[in-house]
Amino acid sequence: MPYYTYIILCRGGSLYTGYTKDIDVRIKLHMNGKGAKYTKMHKPMKLAYVEEFASRADAMKREKKIKKMNHHQKLELINSQTE
């Protein structure tokens, strides 16, 4: 079963990064205010970025790497996937 690392665009332009094994369920939880403390406070607008991994460990490593990026770097990552 694959795992995913994702970025959600929130109102106000902030970005939330996480990982999950079921991207559809997790995004629905975020959208309904039940996904994470951060997305309860900063309402999610849309899923902006997703990467798929074969293992939970790889998804978690990527999440950690993305969380260390600054806002501009995260936006560049999002834009690189949509180009």
C-alpha cells in the first residue's frame, strides 16, 4: 500500500504539510476540520501537492524535508508539479 506526502493550501496563503496512507480520507478530514490542529485554525482550501511513496518511512522523511523548506521553496515545489 502506498503512502503519500502532501501540501494543503490554507486560507490566508499558509501551507500545511503532512503524510498519510489514504490521501482521499485524510484530505476529507482536513476539509471537515478534523484532520489536524493547524487546519482547524487555518481553514484548508485545496490539496496543492502530492507525492507517492512505497513506505511510510519514505513519506515521513519527505514530509520532514518539506517542512524545513521556507514558504517560497514550498510554492516552487507546488508549481513544479503543475507545470
